[in-house]
Amino acid sequence: MIIADKTSDQVRLERTRSRDATSYRYAMISSEIRRDLQAPLARFRRLDIFHFYRSAPWNDMKATEFDERTIRFRLPFDLFWKLVRARPDIIQGPEPLSLLMLPYLVATLVYLWLNPRVKLVTLSLEPIPLGLKYHPAIVPLYRLILRGWFARASVIFWFDTGSQRNLLANGAPPAKLVELIYGSWGVDTEEFTPEGPAVGMPASDLLPAQAPVILYVGRLSHVKGVTYLIDAFRQLLDKGITARLAIVGDGPERERLQSQARSLGLEERITWFGTVKNADLPPYMRSAQFLVLPSISTKLWVQQLSMTAWQGMACGLPVIATRTGCMEEFTPPETGILVPERDPGSLASAMASLLLDPTKRNEMSAAARRYAVHRFDVRRNVERAEHTILQWCEQ
């Protein structure tokens, strides 16, 4: 269910007008909505949050997870009028370093210009410099708009060192920059946990049901590098190691990847589960020995972060991932193994090292769980985010 009708939106907004004197109406503007972005919002206490989103492409939320505060917008003018009806005290704007969201950023700026008492909170997860992503003729005008945006902001959150550098390069005042896990809030470590039911794996003539499971969770698209994982899995089996590869997710590359698997004789050793709702994911993670995330970088895309890795760690899974984006900043060596991009041989060696050394795997499993609880616990992250927002916006 996607909430889109203007009249219905207005009715829903009016129902929630009343709030106690210490709370603030907070309009969060996102390009996309996902469960890991939406579910934690219920944990805010003083921010009365309305989540405005442009699309819900990942199909990872159940209909019941959309409510009267998840409001879809389409064109920039539509967003502007929904902000007018919402009358927020604070706005968290869209990703400022995304050209796709620039028209919506301008619409938000117009609203803020007309409502000077409304505070602006902004953040960026984007590590790729504008000059590398976009045509050089666009960049000067883009930076001019960004300077106005950053000047209007009360606080600017950065997520990793790549996004911090990018913000500074595009005019963000250093005095306003704050490091925070924000937006991708973290993991419910009571939901994603090693304890609980696990999904059973089908047996075959070639593979017993109890064979160790290597897990991939994510989109089946070019940038996710699954083709290198399949090649690495073939190399692993050629070393005489018994294992199963479980793939959770779907996407445009699925047919090609399945054809690749057939050509390598892997039909009975790979289980394709398709799309699984985020709320239903923990049992799949509990069935595996470790998680593999073989993403690759392109001119327009880099792995900004991996909620899948965080959720896997919370379930006690060591992570094998490519050294791309900010993965190194969130995958210490005691929790996982990082390998070069587009390198099936390194992937195969990393997988073999964990399968052949149960002691090492168990130690990394325990460390991954401890790290997730310490750094990614959603309750702690939301509490800190709310405190920080209020600290800057109540000045």
C-alpha cells in the first residue's frame, strides 16, 4: 500500500496536529523508503516524525508498515504543498549531493525561504565527488545551490570519511559538521539475533541438508558483484570444500546469474530464495555460516554502507566483503574479511579460510555480534540522533 492521495494525506496530517509542548513536528524527506529507514522512527520521543518519500522500490516493507505518517510525494511542487499542509518545525532535507533529488532540494529551499523560523537538518552519505559523477558544466551552479542549502542548515551530519570530504569540498561549513549514524539508523539487535529459528535448506543428491551455508542478501544487479561470487563459489568447490550458496534477493541480473550458475554446474548447490521481506530475514541469516557481499564500484555508484552487513553481524555472521566504499570503516578485522573488488580468487580464499577453520569462524561470529550491539544498536543511535538534533535546533 502506498499513500499518495492528497485529500487523504491532509486528513491523516490533521489527525495528528496535537502534540505536547515539548515536541517538534519533524518532516523527513527521503528519495526512497525501506524498512530499516522507517521502523526506527517510532523510537523518537520528542520529534513527531512524518516521513515524506518519493518511491518504495525495494519491496521490503509489508503493507502494515505504511501508516498515516508515511506520505508519498511525486513532483517537487507536490512535495512543497505537502510541506505546507504538514507545517513542520524542523525539516530533514533530501540527500543534497544527488542530482536526482536536486529539484526537491530546491522546492524545500523555497519552503524554508517562506518559513524562516523552520529549522533545517541535512546529511549526506555520498562519497563520490560531484566532478566525477556529473558533467563539469553542471557542477558550478550545483555548488552555488549547495552553498545556500548548507548556509540555511542548523546542522550537517556526515556518515563516513568519504561523505565528510565531499561535504567540505562542496561548501559545507566545518563548524556545522557532526559525525552520526543517521538515516540508516542501525539494527534492532533484539530482532536480528543469533537466537531463534533458522530456515531449513533443501537436500539433494550432491548436497546434504546440513552442508555449511554461504549467504548473499541483496539486489541482483551489476553493482552488487554477484557474478564474482558465483565464480568464487565454483573455485571453492574445486578446492574440495563442501558448501551451499544461498542467494536471497531479486533483480535484473537474476536470469543471467542463473545461466552462469548452470554453465558452471552449480544448479544443485545454489538455492535462490528470491525476495524476502526485511522482517522475515533473521531466520535466513541464522541458517548461514557467514555472509558475503561482493559489491563493485562504478563511476556513478559505490557501496555507501551495508545494512545487510550490520544485520548479519547482529545475527552473529562474520562478513566477507569487497574493500569498497565505507566498508572498511564499519568492518573491523575481528568481524570480517575484506578482499579486492572483482577478484573471485580472493573471495574463494576468504570463504575457504572460514569454512576450514571453525574456531576462527566462531570467534569472528561472537565478535561480530558484540560489535553490532556496541555500534549499530538502533535504540542507542536514535537516542543520540534525537539528542543531537534538538541540541542544534533549540539554540
